[in-house]
Amino acid sequence: ARSEFYAPNMFASFAARTASKLHEFNCQNLSNTAWAIGRRVSEGPEVKHPAEKAVYHRALTLIVQEAHRRLDEMEAQNLVSLGYAIVISNFEAPDFLFRALPERLAKVCGRANAQDLSNAVWATAKVGGGNSDQTGARTFFIVEEEVLRRGAARLENPQNISNTAWAFAKAGQGSDGMWALLADAATRRMSQFKAQNCSNTLYAFAVAQRKDHHAFFESVSREILQRAETDLGSQDLANMSWALATLGFVMPEEDGGRGTLQKRGGVTNNVTTAPWLGPTLDALSRGAQRSCRKFNPQHLANTAWAYAKLNRRDPQLMEHIARAADPILDSFKPHEISNMTYAFAKTQSARGSEFLFASIAKQVARRVEEFGPQDVSNTLWAFA
């Protein structure tokens, strides 16, 4: 798995033999085997055959049972690797593992490498934990303390930075100091980030509503300007647009096209300028127009909503979104339909997109029972 050579027959054969050999495995053997199976399932060729799926599921089940039996012997790194493997395999995470992790981690976190620390919070957040003591909040406190002790210079790997930021945002954790360190680390290494690292980190800052990191936002903007039309995928483009809108950036018409960010409340002196915002949105728009046909319903709806929230009128982008959305409206959820319709009306893009509104009207008439109050309100407002 480390070499990314996922020979299905070999993996399945080894996994099938796990049952008879587990008593001979030490704790590291257990976690490494689970990690490799997880990588095979999540990163290798799609596992299509039911028998192969069953083999991996049984192997992970037995490994988890054996790990539980030997819990007192498991080191923090073993638990982190096992937890990571379980999550990436979409295997049901056992409670005992994430309950035991904080105590083990506290004993060895000074010796843990950056990837183990990142994986510990990522796996905990991925299974919905981290927002209370019962669900692993102490794991986040331990990791934050250690990361802050080491400093931004020691947080070097883009994937670790991205995963850590995502995990702290998902769990609603992290002090001002922790988020400042993540922003600093990301800004230092932004040119080394892959497209997904870049978009996921910006997404995390938006979810956490961390707005006081202008150098970080400018570094993301520079990468968008360089990569939007070549390197950013549909999810990256949609997530970045959504993140900028969710953070509160806007393009006031009366300010000559200079973007602004309102930090909190409605106080004028809490508004800061973002001169890079206009060019950044133009670049994201060009990228989206090139790949709109590859967008799924969520990407299309989120992008339209984002440009409306950003107060950015972009007729060409909205036309591309309309033409991409129309053939796949059956796949849209009610809130995606209502958000997109609202966006078209707010940006005054409904004229010229009558064909889309006609299709939406048919969808609403056919699926009216699926629409909640907010969906109904937004859709009716847009049509009126």
C-alpha cells in the first residue's frame, strides 16, 4: 500500500488469512494491516466484487476485536493508525478506540510525528467526535497543546496542515492561537499545496469563521490566480467560491470593484478591504465555465449561491451554470434547487435563463411535498 501498488488478488488473499494469524500479530502488525486494507479500499481500484468486499470487512472486524482485547498493549500510534484505517474504509468506528486515544496520546505526544497528530484529530472528527469529552474533545486539546509547543515551522506537510484545519473546524475546536498557527503554516507552504489541500484549508477557515488571517487569504488568492483554469477541479472551484462567500467577503458596487470583508456585526470600522477579491472571483469563474459540465448538483448550486452572496454579477458564469444544471435537475435536492433559483434572481440572471426556470417550475410541481419552508420561500421569492 505504501508503494500504491494495489494488487487485488494479493490483498484479498492476505486479508482472508488474517483470521487464522491474528494471535501471532503484535499491535503494530494489527494497525499496519488495517492501514494497508484501508488504503486498498479507499485509494486503490474500486472494490466491485461482493466477495472481496466481504473479505476486507471480515478482516477489519477481526482486527478491531483483537485490538479491543489487547487494548492495554496498544500504543497511541497503533490506535491512530487503526482509527485512520477504519475511517477511510467507511467501517463503523468502535467507541472504545476513540475513548482510549486521548490517554495514550497524552503519554507520547511529545514523540509523535506530525502525521500521527494530524491523523488523530482527523479520524476523531471524521466519525463525528471532538465536540465533547465523551466524543474525544481531549484529543484535540492534547494535539493543540503539542502543535503550539512545536510552532508553525514544524508543521511542514501540506496534507497534515489541511487535515488538521479541517478536523478542528469540523469539531468546532481550536483557540485563536491554534488558528493563527495554522494560517501561518499554510501561508508559508501554500505554493507546495495540492489543489485539494488549498481548497480544503480555505473551506475549514470558512466553517470555523476565522476571518482575521489576511496573509493566508492573499496566499490562497495567488494560488487561485495561477491554478483556476488548469489545476483546480470542480469540487475545488465550488468549495473555494462557497468559502469566500461564507467568510463574508463581498464586492460592493459602489467601491469601484474592491472587495471587502466585514468581520463581525454591522460596525463600519470592522470592515477591511480585499483588493485581490475581484481578480480571484474572475479566475474562479473562468475555471468554473471551463468545467461546469463536470459539476454535480451541489457544486452548481453552491457556486451560484456563492456569487449571489458575494454580490458578484457574472452573466457568463450563470449562463454556463444554467445550461449545465438544466439536464440534471432531477438529481437536485430541494434546497439545491431553491438556493440556485434564489441566486439567479438575486444576481438578476433570470432573464436569459427562462428555460431553466421553466424546468424548475416543472420540478417543483412534481416534487412539491419534498420542499421545506425555506425551500418554498426562496423559490417563490425568486419566481416573483
